[in-house]
Amino acid sequence: MRFLDLLVMSVNNLRRRKLRTALTVLGVVIGTASIVVMMSLGIGMSEMQMELMESYGSMTAINVYSDMYSTQNSSKEPAHLTDETIEAIRRMDHVEGVSPLLNVNVILKQGQYVASYVSLVGVNQDYMKQITVGEGTYPVMDGSEVQLLVGNWVIQNFSNGKQNSSYYETGELPPVDLMNDPLYIIYDVDGYYTSMNGGNGDGTPVKPPKKYLVPVAGIVEGGIEDANQYSWSVYTDLEALKKQLKQVFKKNPIPGQPTNKKGKPYNYFIYNNAVVYVDDIDNVKAVQEAITDMGFQANSNSEWMEQSKKQSQMIQMVLGGIGAVSLFVAAIGIANTMMMSIYERTKEIGVMKVLGCDMGNIRNMFLIESGFIGLLGGVIGLILSYGISYLINHFPVAASMMGGMEGDISRIPLWLSGSALGFAVVVGMVAGFLPAIRAMKLSPLAAIRNE
Amino acid sequence: MAETEKGKEKPIIQVKNLYKIYRVGESKVYALNGVDFSLNKGEFCAVVGPSGSGKSTLLNMMAGLEKPTKGEIIIAGTHIEKMTESQLVTFRRQNVGFIFQSYNLIKTLNAVENVALPLSFRGVGKKERTEKAKQYLKLVGLEKQMDRMANEMSGGQQQRVGIARALAVNPRIIFADEPTGNLDSKTTKEVLKLMRRIVREQNQTLIMVTHDNYLAGFADKQIHIVDGKVMKIEEQNHDDEEEL
Ligand SMILES: Nc1ncnc2c1ncn2[C@@H]1O[C@H](COP(=O)(O)OP(=O)(O)OP(=O)(O)O)[C@@H](O)[C@H]1O
Ligand SMILES: [Mg+2]
């Protein structure tokens, strides 16, 4: 028998008993919708959590610190983050990039407006390309010149020294135009304040430290509302910054650089911390362990994420399970309907067998019928799910339940709708399997006996 | 001429020492009690006997609907008593047409679809089988009722649809269990005449069960059964155009 004929026959059989078919389909609709909606909530929650975590920093980044405290009292030299260690880390497996962070506090000045204790961070290309630039471009990274990429919240630090002029008091941004008006930078913060306070202890006035005109290449993306991890600092090319610092401080110790046991500065740069970028989330843990073994402190979002991943998997399973129960009930409904249908059609099935209809065809006919109930229920159930999902996401009550987090709580990814549909069909066919076998084995004689 | 031709041919149906014993509680019912006969191709055979004599049982076993307790049934050289159920279905699909006493049309299909149904089991395409079904419905004189649903037709019309359904697959053998049982005597004659004409034209073998001796008289061969045993076998020749 041709498949198309079989299909037409099955569908016609379903159409014959519209009400019963509709009720059975309704069961599957409810079952599918409850699974999909429940799962979509679980997925939405875990994805929102992921997004939240990602806003705190990349999932594949590891922060490395030199372990100052545990070695402080021992006679050993502390493990310092130097260019050498950076290169060692770069050579590790699965490491895609690594950038040291050379952190110095500087003062930025434009006209009357001064921003004190701004953190200027020297980074390399690996780090710089993680930052999204809003206005302007990236600074040059060839070590030639210090150009700034200014965090989008840094502007809040500028004030003109008068009372009630800072952003924190007025809520208004100072009239500073970082991109277009000249901006000066002062590296010697201590010197600046000594001169501001009228000189050092014995009252002799001190010349204010030199200020340098500094070009601003760009501003980190984001308005005054949305913060990210790059919003508060100013970034520049590491090599250019090193050169500049050496030039500014000459033989004097550079502030922030540690000294050896004798109180002398090292003749190379020691970094406060570094960021390592790993190729895949799954490798973060291994790389992190390797770095810890080198004597550094390392942390990443991976532990936190792993834990919350497990948790959200649990939630998804529980929610999916609740939905599955109603689909199971629907499956019983399908089996029942098919059984009824066989009792009604005993004679018809018998006649078909007498006329030479293949046993497999009879079985398939019933399987197609029950599978079709599953498919129909699955499709309608999916449409319903999308509707419910939309309502959940657009009801303020539901949104407030998530503690005001941004984004949709109920999310139906394509794989979920696809597998829900497949699942509904499979459930239909499994439920119809025993009835189908029963129909196949019906005795043809029963049919031709006069009842 | 006809005699010698028939003599050379192997019989299309051979039944040898056939037994069917039903167990009803403690007792045994010998529905068939050692039946032997053979039929040639193109013969119209009537199985006659009183009610409960085992006619239907015999027919069902020849059609492969029931397994014999003992004995052999050889159809076109194949032993069907050894076949599995699905082999029997295939055998019926390829060789057998069946006409039921109670018509057994599929209620949800119209006349054409009913006749085309066994063709669809054979995998014939929709266009071809509809054409064939219409052709056979014309043959049985139902040009005007082709689109009627089964229960929108009279008994005689339904039986003619049933006959068209059995013939449309062009089977080698047609089994009919009291095909005219529910029809009045005039329609009975029409239907019988029709069956005999078509079967003759296409050189098919027809086996009909009836308890009416008068109707059995139209057959080439009459097998009389009483209490599960063959009492006698009568043969007679009929003219095609003979009035019933
Ligand atoms: N399934 C069965 N179980 C027990 N006994 C049966 C069964 N089928 C038939 N019989 C018995 O076998 C015998 C023959 O039955 P069968 O149906 O062949 O009779 P028949 O000649 O066709 O009668 P009728 O003309 O009334 O149709 C009867 O005595 C019947 O009671
Ligand atoms: Mg009978």
C-alpha cells in the first residue's frame, strides 16, 4: 500500500470522529504546552542568570593576582607578575590571550575641572579588544604614545573644587568634553597634592608636577545609566605607559611598584594583576589550576557558573517533569481513544484483512493515526506555548517576581519547540503502539461472521 | 474439445482429507469431517448443504481465513495450510476475491472508493484504481450510483458493489458466502447471472456457498455437504445465455 494512501486513510478516520479526536488532541495540547512553558521558564531563568554573570565579566576570563599576603612574612621573594610570567602563561594550552594590568593612579584635568585618583590601566592588545568602544576609536597600541580610552563613567569624577559642584551632589554631569577639548594628565599624584597643600612639612613651596597633554582616542560604550566592568577606569597601551612612567619618574620609585627587601625598586615592571583569556568555558578550570600552581591567586566566574548551572539544570528537570506528567496523562488518552476506535472498527479491519490488506499496513495505519494526534496536539500546543510565553513576559507581575531583572523569563529556543513537537509525535505513536498491534492481529473471521 | 482441454489442466484447487474440529467445552464439534474434492480453473462451483453442515467453514479455510485441524488445501500448486497469517494475507491479496453475505462495504467510503480499496492494498495509484473501479461498477450496472455512500444504497446495489470489489482486482479465485442471502428472488437471479457472466468471460474460478438447491443449480459443479462430509458432487453444463 502506498504511504500516501495510508496517510489519507488515517486522516479520514480521524476526521470521521471529530469530537473524540478533538478531545484527545486537547489532552496532548495541554501536555505539550505545560512541558514547553515549564521548560521555557527554566531556560529563561538560567539564561538570565548567565547574562547577569556575563555582565560581571567574561565567562572565559581568569583574573590573576600575585599572592602578596601569604608570602609577606616568609623569607621567600613573593611571586611577582612580570613579563616573564605573562609569557609563561601565554604558552599554556587553551590560553588564547593574556594581558598584564599595570595600574597607576593619575589626575586628569581639563580647565577648572579635575578628576583625582583616576585609575589608569596599561594593557595590551588582548585586553583592549575585549572593550567595546562607543565614541571614537581604540588608542594606538604600538608603544609610541599614551592615548586614552576613557571609561564611560569616568566623567563623573570631574569637579571644579567648589562645594556642590560634583556629579554626586548635583546629579548633573560636569561640562567636560573629553573628546574635543584638551585634556591634561598628571602622573605624580603625591607631588600634586603636596604642592596644592602649600608645600611639604617645613613650609617651603613645592613646584607643581608637570602636566602632560594627552589625546583621548575614545570612550567606552555605554551611557551614564549602564555600567560595565570597563566603566570606571581609563585604558591605554601598556608599552607606551611604561615608557611614559620611566620618563616621568626617572630614577625615583614609581608609585604603586613594590620594592625589594632593601626598599629599592626593581629594575623591571611588576604588575598588580593580569587577565587570562581561555578558548573555551570547559577549559577554564584546568588553566586556572595551572596558574594557581605557579604560586598566583587566580579566580574566574567558572566556579560560580558551574554551581548555578547545576542548580538551573535541577530546576529545569523539575519543571519539565511537572509538564511531562500532563503529557503522560495525554498519552493514556491517546491509547484509550485508539482502543475505542479499534473496537468500533473491528469489522472494518477484518474486512480489510480478508481483502488482502497487509498486516503491517493495518498497524501503520493506527500508528499514523495516533502519531497524527500527537503531531496535531504538539503543533497547537506549541502555538499555545508561544502565546502563554508572550503573556508571561509582558505581564508586569511576572517581571517583578524576578527582582526587576532585565529580559524575558520565558524563553522557547528552537531546539525546545523542535524536540517538543518530536516528543509529542513519539508519545502519540508509543501510546498507539499496543492498540495498533492489537488491530493487526484481529481475526478476519470475526468480521465476516454475521453479527 | 472442451473436455480434453480440461482434462490436461491441473486442478486449481485441491482439498484433501480436510478436518476441522472445534472444541466446545468438553465436547468436540466436527465441522468438517474428511472432505476431498478438486476444482478446475474457470469452474463455477456451488457448495450446498443444510445449515450447520460446514459450508462456511470449508470456504473460510480455502480462503485462508481459518486453519484446518488436519488435511491439505492446495491452491494453484501451493499448500496454504502451512502459511503464516501474513503470508495468507499476501496470498489473498494476489489471488482471491471475496464476496460477503452481508456485503461488508466500508460505510465511510462511496461506491467507487469501496471498489478501489483492494486495489490500493496492491499499491495501485489513485487515478488508475478509480478508473478501474468505475469500469467494474459499470459492469455491474451501477453507473448512476458511483458516488453514493455505502448506506445510501439498497441491499442489491450494495451486493453489486461487493461483487465489483471482488472482481476489480482480477483475482484467480472468487469466494462468495451466500452472496444472495439478503436479496429478493428477482435481484438474486440478476446478481447470479451477472456473476456467472463475468466469471466466464474472464475465465475465473467462482466458489459460492448457498443452502438453496435451486440456486446451486446454476453452477457447473455442485458439492453437497452434510454434517461435514461430501455427500455427492454433481456436474452439469450451462449455456451462457440460458435463462435463470
Ligand atoms: N468457532 C466455532 N466454534 C465452535 N463451533 C463452530 C465454530 N464455527 C462453526 N462451528 C460449528 O461448525 C459447524 C459448521 O458451521 P458452519 O458455519 O460451517 O455451517 P454452515 O454450513 O455455514 O451453516 P449456515 O448455512 O447456517 O451458514 C456448526 O455445527 C457450527 O456450530
Ligand atoms: Mg455459513
